[in-house]
Amino acid sequence: MTRNDPSHSTLPRSRARPAARSLAIGIALALCAGGASLATSTRSFADSSRQPAITEARADGGMLHILGLNLGGGQPKVTLGMLPLTVVSMTATQIDALVPVTVAPGSYLLTVTLGKGKSGGEDDGKYDEFWVTIGAAGPQGPAGTAGLQGATGPMGPQGIPGAAGLAGKDGADGAPGPSGPQGVPGPAGPSGTGGTLPSIDALAGLACNVVNSEGVCQGIAAVTFDPTTNGLGLICQPLASKPTLTLAYGGARAGQIVRITGIVGNLRISPGDSGTRTALTCPGEVVVITVTLGHDGPVPNPGDIGVNGGSCSSVVLTPDTSVACTITMNGDQRITAF
């Protein structure tokens, strides 16, 4: 305990000791015996350079060690509260005194007096006082309330950039993007020299390839004529060693117009017309012959015709109808329209 203990008033430096000083001795703390509390204090003395000054006092077991200045000027008198203590050693800076085991733990006013006393109750010695705790410190008090948060400190300096990390693995290929816009057409190329074709008949008999579901077979070019449009056409017919399709037609009556299209060409059969058409095919080739019955003139109902061959077995066509006949060329085949 220091000199500033609230239970102790600062005493004036005089030879007479105030009576109030001894009343503070009775203050004690509920402490456990066996420890010691250290306390320090400083004082200034103006009355004498030999005035004793206690700077520290600590109890160590049964010994009280008193440290200070000017402690060796005469036979010292040491009291702990109202209890005189036996001095066992002294120097100018330290006094050691015995503490009886009967002293209870607590805080006591320690007084060191140097000099001799008088019978009148006054003491002509010089003295100093000091609060000291005998016994262990008390239990720790409850934690105080948290203080206010301090102001944010200034930002620190920019750190040194770290080393570059390792390159990561290549990512997966992204999805294809949308097609770009159509580019600008390039310039037209120069005109070719080209040859001249005296007539389409010059192409007849040239080698060509016939393509069907069975593959490719070799054929020859043939010129066809469409009497409806008076147009010429060019077809590729298989060689004579291939299966032959024969079309037989005729028997159209007044008002009937029969049209036949397919590998045999494009035919328009009027009343009184009759004849046959042949076409070479590839083995296994599937051909389609379409027969259409129309009518012309004032005859309202020119009558029906019959179609027979391939998938068309005894089919009867009425005016303004048509039928598509499928024929598989596994050998020579025939189709009729009468």
C-alpha cells in the first residue's frame, strides 16, 4: 500500500505525531497469509537532509524488509500499526524487522522513527510512514467494461508485389460460335473458249452412267422428244444387255387425253394413237411410270382406261385421275395403258 492510501492523510513533518495516524492501522483486507505485496512511493522532504524516507516495504515470511534513504541515523523504532517490531539489522538504506506470526493478513501503517523520545509524550525523533500489505493479494476483481474502439490507423505502405504464379492448365475448347455472315461474291472469272455443238443429236450414243438403288451401271446417252412441249431431252439408258421395260399404249377414245411419264419418256396419247416404247434399265433398278387420264372437247364423260403392270394390276383410271406404277427390273418388264 502506498502513502496515497485513501485511509491515510498526509502527515506534516513535526516532532509531534498526530493521533489520527494510529486510527488508520485497523483497516485490513481479507487476504491469505504467505505472500507479500510490494509498494513504492517517493516523497520530498524540505525540513532536513537526514529525514528518513521509506521507498519500499515487503514482507518475506516472518521478515519485513524496509528500503529507503537515511534509515541509519540512530537506533530505529519500527511499528506495524500499534505493534512494535524487533529490528534485527539496519543500514542507511534498509531495515529488517521481525513480524510475529500472530499478525493477521491485511494492510498496516508502517512507521520508522529515528532518535530518542521524551517523557512528555512527544518524540524528538524523525520518522516516516508507509502503508504495507501483509499476506497474499486478494482475488482478482471483475473485468471492467470494454473501452471505446480506437480510431482507425493510417493505411500502411504498399507492399512489394509477389512473384508471378505458375501458368494454369489450358481450359477446355469452347462451343463453336455461330456461322458468320455470307461473304461478298468474288468477281466473275474470265469466259472460257468453249466449243460449239452442231445439234443435240451429236450427244446420242455417248457413254454415260445410270445410277439407281442397286449402284451404277454403264449406259448410253439417248435423245427424247416431248410432243406436248415439243421439247428435246437427254437421258442415259443402260446398255442393251440390261433389262428392258416395254410400254404399250393405244385405244384412246374421243375426248380422252392420256399422258405417260417416266424412263420411257414423256408421251401425250390422243385418240387413235397407239404404239410401244422401250427403255433399258439396270438390273434390280426400281422405275416409276405415271399414267394420267384427262379429257378434252365437249365430251363430258369420255370413259375410263385400264393400266396393267408392276404395282398397277388391272387399275381403272377415271377422267382427271392419275396412277404411279412401280416396277422392279429383275428382268424384262411390260406395262400397258388402253
